[in-house]
Amino acid sequence: MTTNVELKTFPLFINGQWTAASSGETFDVVSPATGEVFAKVSKGTRSDVDQAVQAARAAFNNDSWREMKPKERAQVLNNISYQIVAHAEELVYLEVMSSGGTLRRISSNDILQMADLFQQMAKFVVEYPFSETLPVPPFPGPSHNFVWREPIGVCAAITPWNMPMLIACWKIAPALATGNTIVLKPASYTPLTTLKLAEIISAVVPPGVINVVPGSGKEVGEYLASHPDVDKVAFTGSTEVGRRIMGLAAETIKNTTLELGGKSPNILLEDADLDIAIPGSLFGVFLHSGQLCESGTRLFVPDGIYDEVVERLVAWSKKVKLGHPLSPETDMGPVISKQQRDTILSYIEAGKQEGATLVCGGNEVTVPGCEGGYFIEPTIFTNVTNDMKIAQEEIFGPVLSVIRYSSVEEAIQLANDTIFGLAAGVWTRDVNKAYEVTRKLRAGVVWINDWHMLRNDAPFGGYKQSGIGREMGKYSLDAYTQLKHVHTSMVPQLERRSWYQLLFSQSE
Ligand code: NAP
Ligand code: MG
């Protein structure tokens, strides 16, 4: 990748324009690979949020945006897709530098998924039932009835740092597809690509349709979640902050979508094809240094193959090459921050204290050329029991807990013994057995003989405390529309309106 982006300050993006923050303050964006500051960003405040919400409201009140015909909207969505591809190089560079995700993943996966998402939305939007007609009822009298799906209004999106631009698109695409307007608050570690996306998208939508106000979660995030003129809040992040946001949104009864944490169980059945299941399970937990909400962090292994599985897991883990995420040879980059590194290390310490056996990794690593970066080895604990802290709490780092089981029923019971329910997996050669297990797993997605296979046409979201609502696919359009029932009476004669006698017993 050859793009060179000089150290510069990114302002806020409001009403189609780069806008200085009212505070005049900035904050640093640090490369987690080196610990060096590589950009500065204007620090938004409550008054900037007011300005962005006002712009979004004005754009929503614009009939030509809100009432745009699906075919025309599909063109807009396709144009956004082309714009993303045209700006791919800069987006990828900024995303790799700020999130620490590898160039290999972001350039070959995330950016294509984003472009494809808008194209899929363009298809869904022309097929979506924006207006449905109900059958004529026999009682109390003939009438014509529509169900219309209408945009919710001004949507706030609060997003995390792990896959910042992809997750932002999971909110932008359905919001715009259905005629809403949006104000985004990206994570403070990774605001750049969301800002850049807003600029790119603004080339094809009216000003105010998309706005971005970076700033602290406490100030900008909380204010957006409670703002009286925001109609919906869509949040991706930790369960703890999700709980807080739901509380804030409750004050004004906002429509709320939450995509939260996970502690996803991965069950190896006795007959699994280990040649695939071993690297597949590690792909499920170590991709992006374990910082993916749907990571398969608890691996359930039956007694009969336990020792063999552990040995092979360790051997495969040693193949993972840590390095600068911009290098195409790097398999695993850094974790997002010094603080996150310390949190992960403290979980590793807790695992040791609780009596789990560390069989692989467990240490921070100094990568040559990235001395100031935050790297942790792929780490595996065996002899983990499901009640241990490392098996119950989301670590959000490259740490796998291997848990032994004796019967499939026991594995399922332990798999479900968590507050979370985002993802789960089963590995077996027997597809019928796989469906039997899948039916019993309480999770929003179950992968059979695979992991991380999110699709732009499939719903994504959590059971239990992993969230409310679904993103992606045509299902996400439901999350950004509300239903209006429209009734037209077809009874022009007063005397035939028998139901009025519920109030007027005396007719003239
Ligand atoms: P986080 O701390 O919950 O932060 C997420 C976003 O919320 C950031 O923009 C953050 O802003 C903001 N925020 C923080 N405190 C807030 C508050 N009191 N009110 C309003 N907004 C607030 O999560 P994270 O540390 O960025 O990301 C890791 C977590 O996200 C993990 O738990 C992971 O499982 C979850 N996640 C879930 C999914 C999913 O789809 N289910 C996807 C990715 C990540 P600042 O950056 O300014 O603090
Ligand atoms: Mg946080």
C-alpha cells in the first residue's frame, strides 16, 4: 500500500461539511502497532451534537430525501458502494493504522463487505414491502387498509473500535436505505474512517443526511443516547455500556438496537474432522487478536480426543505470525491500546490464579520495528471450568479457554451457561447431529464446521445479554422503519355505520 497520509487534524463532519468543534479541542489517534500519534481529531461537545442533530432533522424533514422512491434510493446506495471502492485505498490505510486490524483482512474482506452491503441494500430496498394492503374485513364494515413502513427519523449510531468502518456501515446502510438520517459517534480510538465515510457518502446524499461527531462516550455518546430530538439509537459495544445507553434512551422511549458482547461457545463433537476443526476453531478466536464480538472463546472438547486436540491447537497457534498490521505477512496485529493489553494480561493472570493450565502464549511481545506497540501472543488455557472468570467474562483478546466435556448434553448445558448469546459453533461430520445441537444453542448465529461467516443477506445480532434487534440483510430494514396502519372507510352511509351505535344509541 503506497498511500501516505500526513499527520493532520480531522474536523467533525456536520451537514455535508468538515466543521471545527465548538471546543476548539482535539484528541490524538494513536497507531496501536507503534504507540505513535498519527492523526488528530476535533473533540465534539454537546453543542456540536445539537448542531449535528439539527442538521439531521432538517435533512429528514426534506421530502425529497424521506419520500425518495425505492428505485432512486437503490441508485444512491449503489453509488455509495462505488464511492467506497473508489476510496478503498485510503479507507483501508486509515483503518489498518488506527484499529490495528491487518491489511490482509481489511483490504480483502472488510472493504469488499462494505461495498457489497450497499449493493445488497439496493436490491432489498426495491423488494421491501414499504406498503402492504390488508384484506377487506367483513366486520364492522368494508374498508381499505394499508400497512406502511416509514423511516424512524434521526438515528444516532454509537460504534466500537474493533471493526469501525464495517460496523458503521451496518448502521448507515439500512438507515439510508429507508430514508432516515444519521449522526454517528465513532469510538475515540478509531474515528477516522467513519469521518472519511461521511465525506464520501455526502457526495451522493443531501447535506445533513450523514453527520459524524467524534468525542468521548461519556459526553457525546450519552448526550446522543438521551437527546430529545433523536428518534433511534443503534449501539455496538460492550454489554455494560449498552445497558447504560438503553437506560438513557428509555427516558424518551427511543427505538433501540443493541449489538453487545459475547463469550461464544464452540463445540467439537467426537467425530469432527480435526484437520479443519483445529485451524477453524483458532480462526474463530484469534482473528483480529480476538477482538471480535463473535469470537469463539470457549472451546468444548470431548474426553476421548482432548489430548490430541490440545496438542494440535498449540502446534497451529505457533504458526501465527505477529507483526505490523500494514505488512502483508502479518497474521495477527496488535490489540487496540495499552489499556486493553493490560486488561487482557490481567485476565491471563486470573486464569492462572484460578487453576487453569496455560499451554500456549500468555505474554506480551515486542515486535521488531513496533517496539511501542501492544502485542500479545496467541494464548490457550486448558483445564478451564465454565465457572472461571476467563470462561464467563469477555476478554476481547487472543485468549482461548478449552473446556473438557463427557456428554454432548453436558457440552450444550455448559455452552448455554453464560449471560451472552451472540454466536456459537459445532464441528461434526454428521449434519443431523449438528442441527440437533444447533436447535438447543441459545445464540443469534450458529456456524456448523466454520466460524465468522457473517453475510450481508443474513441477520446478525444476539440472544440474551448480547443484544436486541438484528443488523444486516433485509431484516435490518425492519430495525430502521416503523409501521403505520392507514384505514380508509368505504361506508359512505351513516345508517350503515352500525359501530357508531356504540356511542349513539338514539338515531334521528
Ligand atoms: P464500549 O466501551 O462499549 O464503547 C463502544 C462505544 O460506546 C464507543 O464509541 C464509546 O466511546 C461509546 N461509549 C462509551 N461509554 C459510553 C457511554 N457511557 N455512553 C454512550 N456511549 C459510550 O466498547 P468498546 O470497548 O469500544 O468495544 C468492545 C466491546 O464491543 C466488546 O464488548 C465487544 O464484544 C463489543 N462489540 C460488539 C459487537 C457486536 O456486533 N455485537 C461488535 C463489536 C464489538 P469512546 O470510544 O469515546 O469510549
Ligand atoms: Mg470502552
